[in-house]
Amino acid sequence: MGLIWRILLNALALVLVSWLFEGISFAAGSRGVIAALWAGLVLGVVNVTIKPLIKLLTLPVNILTLGLFGLLVNALMLKVVDWLSPGFEVHGFFAAFFGAIVLAVISSVLNLLFE
């Protein structure tokens, strides 16, 4: 049940971010609900598999920038979710960058509220 709960929380966080930013959107209608659930699943898989590897590979740069490069890694992970999720679109770097920051905050709040 924990996996389904995580997918739903990720999907909710992505929907909230898409409401806040014009550059992040889902498909219209019922396809949007499916796209949100699929994007939530993909976000969870990306955060568990690809993100730790990228963070490890970029660790020296992250240390030199005092962790600021981690924000770029988060934006890149949001673009990866965009590439892997039909019906979910992130338009441009700045939408991915600021969307990733807000997504991290919203996800943290949702995880604190529901766990």
C-alpha cells in the first residue's frame, strides 16, 4: 500500500505544481488524470533509480557549488519525467528549474501531512 500512496502523493504534487506554473501542464480531460498518475509513478522511479546515480556522479561539482548544482539535477529529473510521461509537459529550462524547487517543497509538505 505504501507504493500506491507514494504514487498518489507524487501525482498530487505534480498537479499542484502544474497549477502554479504555466510552463508545466497535463493533458486535458480524463487523460490528464491518467497522465498525472503515470507521471507520479515515473517520478518515483526516477527519484529511486536515476537521481542517486546522477547525484553521485556530480558530487564534486555539487560540493564546489555548495549544493546549488543539486537544483540543476532536480530540474533535469523533472525533464526526464517529461520525456518519459506522455500527457505531461515541461516547457523550458526555467519552468523545470523553478518547478523542481516548488515540487520539492510541496512533496515534503505532503509527505509530512500524510505519513
